[in-house]
Amino acid sequence: MFKFIKQYAETIDNVNVYPLFSLFIFLVFFVVLLYLVIKMDKKRVDELSNIPFEKEVDKTELFC
């Protein structure tokens, strides 16, 4: 199976662009995620961190 994939990948022009593009998407995603987490309101973080300790949770409030 790997031999087939390797032979197919060798025939594609500019195949070295795909790993770089994938790495770029990966990095952008995690940088944006990190930014959102850092900028998140601290009250909201405390509220979300206490969810496992609450007895009854209204699930509609979680995504507001």
C-alpha cells in the first residue's frame, strides 16, 4: 500500500508544496486558538471550569 502511495506521490508535480501548506494550516489554526483562549473573559473561564462540580446544568447556557 505504501509503495503505491509513494509511486503516485513521485509523479505529482510540486508535491513538496503540500506538506508546507498542511504545516501552515496547522500553525494558523493553533495560533488563532491560542489567541482566543488568551483573550477569553476570565469570568467565563471560571464559569466553565466549575461545570463538572455543579449538580444540574442547563445545556443551553453552555453555548451562549
